[in-house]
Amino acid sequence: MSEKSEVDLTGAKQNTGVWLVKVPKYLSQQWAKASGRGEVGKLRIGKNQGKAEVSFTLNEELTVIDGIDKTVRAPRDHPFTMQSVGGQTLAVFTESSSDKIALEGVVVQRAECRPAVSENYMRLKRMQIEESSKPVRLSQQLDKAVTNNYKPVANHSYNLEYDRKKKEEGKRARADKQQVLDILFSAFEKHQYYNIKDLVDITKQPVIYLKEILRDIGIYNVKGTHKNTWELRPEYRHYQGEEKTDE
């Protein structure tokens, strides 16, 4: 984009209100596959006891997700969790190929689009966890000798970068947040309650970083039978044994 460019403020004059919605990564990837093919799903907006109820249903043909070793189906139903703008002034801009910037509208509603817990969703999460745990480097048998003149190095750059992170953050290096979330959801499928020490052992993440992620999806019990343990928030819960919480 050039340093100086005009901004089309037609959207401001029309007082256009837009929604800012956070969607799962797999959903945006499936939408990208449908570029230029028409609709990607249906959005339903209703009311229940005076409160807005919004949900998105993905088109059936876009549910197929190909993994490295297998294929699974994405969940179709995605209820919205509505959030307030919180006194902020947020706006949406677009940029064309000619570097022209346009104001599309002001954000009047925030929301998070979450998949409904189902068998398809659990299979998808399992596939993502399995693929993220596969080694990046693989051994391969060569049919003939390599004749290229490669010079060995004492240490590779990615190893040096990893060692640097370990020194900065302690023994445990931070993993990608989505990868940590996948590991946590997989763990909470097996048990409802965990103390922080067990979750650190499972995720191999620094305590401070892990607690930041847990605050987004979990509840810390300060009293009762499960005192000093973490559990998932109600909207994320799906247990294999359907353990019951204490009254």
C-alpha cells in the first residue's frame, strides 16, 4: 500500500453497522475452498426469551476435510456466543488491488462462532491432534549415494533458535496456542478436573503461559471437593464418562 491514499467513507455516511465474528480456523479454510461457488452456509437469527440466538449451518459439500492419512467431516452446526462491543469504536476497512481503501462500516456487534459438540467435531479434533504430533522430519532410505557436496554444520539455525527460547522461558518453550488448546481439550475429554501441575506435565508448557490459556476456556475451583483444580467452562464441556460436578 502506498504511503498516501484516499479513504472511501461512503460506509460512514450510510451509517452501516457490521458484525465482527471470530470463527474456527478450519471453518475459514472451508469457506476459502468455496470461493466463487456461491453460498457457504446459512445464518439463522432468532430470539429466545428476548435474547438473540444466532447460529451458522455449513453447507454439506464443504464439510469434508482431508487430513494426511484420513478424511473426516467438519461439524455443520455452529452456534454464536454474543459479546458486547464494550464501549470500543471498531471499524472494518477493505483494500482493493488498486490500493484503494474503503470503510465498510462500524462494528455494532461482536460474536464468536463455535462448533456444536458432536461426533464429527470430536473426530476432527482427534485428527488435528494426531497430525500436530507427527514428527516434521522423517527418515528416508536412499537408493544411491548422495554426490552433492554438503558441508556438515555444528548446529542448525532452528536448533539454535529453540535453545534461545528455552533459555528465555525456562525449560519449557511455548507452543502455538491452538496446539495447546487441542491438547487441553483432548485431556478434558478423559477427566473433568486437573490440577495445574498435571496440566503442565500434559502440555509441556510454562505455567504462566498455560494459565493465560486456561482462563479463556476454564474455571478454577477455589472451594469444594475439587478445590485447587481446573475444569472446562460449560460451553466447552464434553466428557467421555459424563462426570458430574458437585452441587
